Amino acid sequence: MTTNKKKYLVTGGSGFIGAALVHRLLKEGHHVKVLDDNSRGDTRRLAHVIDDVEFVQGDIRDRETVIWAIRGVDSVCHLAYVNGTEFFYSKPELVLDVAVKGMVNVLDGCIEHHVPELILASSSEVYQTPPTVPTDESVGLSVPDVLNPRYSYGGGKMICELMAINYGRKYFDRTLIFRPHNVYGPDMGWEHVLPQFILRMKSLSEHSENPVPFKIQGQGTETRSFIYIDDFTDGLMDVINLGENGHIYHIGTQEEVSIADLARYVGSYFNREIVVVPGELAKGGTPRRCPDITKLEALGFQPKFSLSEGLPHIADWYVQHEDLHPAHKKKTEVIQ
């Protein structure tokens, strides 16, 4: 681990992953600036450290704000992006707008202020349907169908990767890219499979006896590999501290689980047996995803949480904080 203290800018720093990174950088003694417009992030994630960071309220698409925020930092960790699968389909133009304009602004700011290091958050979505599983970082990236709005997300990440690598050759001493694979944990947002499963199962379990019919997309044989936020942050710090210039790193686990089993795990949290009710898989959904993490393990990474150990932490949070759900808050406002 490096002993050099730096000044970092974390774009998207009030988001789920961004906030976890901010906490960890502060814990290791670094100075941290955060740039976020809180359109999807929330400063509650930084409540315990808000006085310890420089918080810049602003849109990553606003060039002047981004360039001003970058001034005086040693490294930019660029995480600002529109995440959440439902947004890939419903707001693809926004996903791409934030991706491309944000990346251009970050690069322009780094070049203007001579920032030597850029760390970019990419995604497992850049592979879409990978030809090999577990998938390593050398597998080719793909946009199978430009007419499918889902690929706005993965396509935007590919653009960002291309820009980071190629600008990095000329303008940066060190460029790193990390590709998260299904990070989960408390307060991760509302548009992801685990929070949605948890809240739907909670609602069903309050009104149903065993077994509980539980609808899912697809047949349930589709797989993912989930990594708990604490493990993810450990892996990201390994990349930041030890990663090689110009390299790409997967951050995830190789514990592959089917969506049907994921639903059963959530049911077991509520002491309910479930009957999986298959449905139509969203067009462009990936049948199987699991990363090869050999490169990250070579930096010393080893995940500590299995899915069965991490799931109760996220389930507890969503059960206790259901009132924060945007739909719940809107209903409350109407009642008032």
C-alpha cells in the first residue's frame, strides 16, 4: 500500500460506489473532493464525512464546473454516470449524454490542470454476452445491436475506455480502468435486481403463505456474480495503489449464482419458500456473467464475503429504509 498522500477528485462521489471510495480514501489519509449533482446520488451516504471533504455540487456535463473542480488535484477517479438497468431502456439519450460529455470534460480538465493520474470506472456491460465465462479483461467488447437502447450504457463505457486509454498515452503518467461486476450493498439505489427482489419479497411475504409465487425475468437459469461493497472497495484500492499504468482490472467474485437461486436466497431471508415464475427476458439481457479476477488476485485481492454473508446486510437496510424509496416519498407528499 502506498504511503503517499494525494488529493483526489471523485466524480459521482455521492453515488453508491463513489461514496464507498470517498470513505476509504479518507480513511487512508488522503484529501478528497467530490463532484456530484445528486441527481442519483445522495449526500446522506457521506453524512459522517461531509465536513472532511470538499463537496462541489455540479453536473458532470457542465464543462466549467468540472474544470474548476479538477483544479489542484493529483488524481481524478471518474465514476459519474447514469446507472440502473431500467434507465438503459427508458433514458438512453441521457445515459450517453452523461457518458460522452462527462468524459470529454474530465479529460479537458485534467489536461488543463496537468493532472498526472486518471482512474476510470467502466462496467461488465461492455462485454454484453461474453464468448467465454469466466471472462478475463482481454475478451473483446461488443455492441450487438445499436437499435437496442440497453446498449447505451455499455456503449458509453466503451467510448470512455477508448478515450481514457488513448488520451492517457499522451497526457497522463498513469491511467487505470476498473470494470465492476454486480456490486451490491446497503443504500445501493432502487433500480437494481437485489433491492427490487428484497422489497417485492417483503411485500409478498406480508400477505402470502408458503410457498410464495415470485415472478422473475427470464427462466431463472441466467447467472451473475455479486460482490459485496466492502470487498469491492478493497479491490478498488488494490487497483489504485498497485495497478499498472494502462491496465484494465475486473473487480468482482467468481461465486456465480442463478437468478432463480438469488430469488430463493432473498426468500429465505424472510423465512419464505418461493416458487419461481419465469417471465420474458428483457431484450439484450445477458444469459451468463462471471469475471475472471486473476489480475486482481495478483495484486493481493481476496474477497471476504460470500453472497449468503452479504445479503442480510443489504436486506436489513432496505427493510428498515423502505420509506426512502422515491415512490414511497411521492405517496407521502400526496397524502400531506
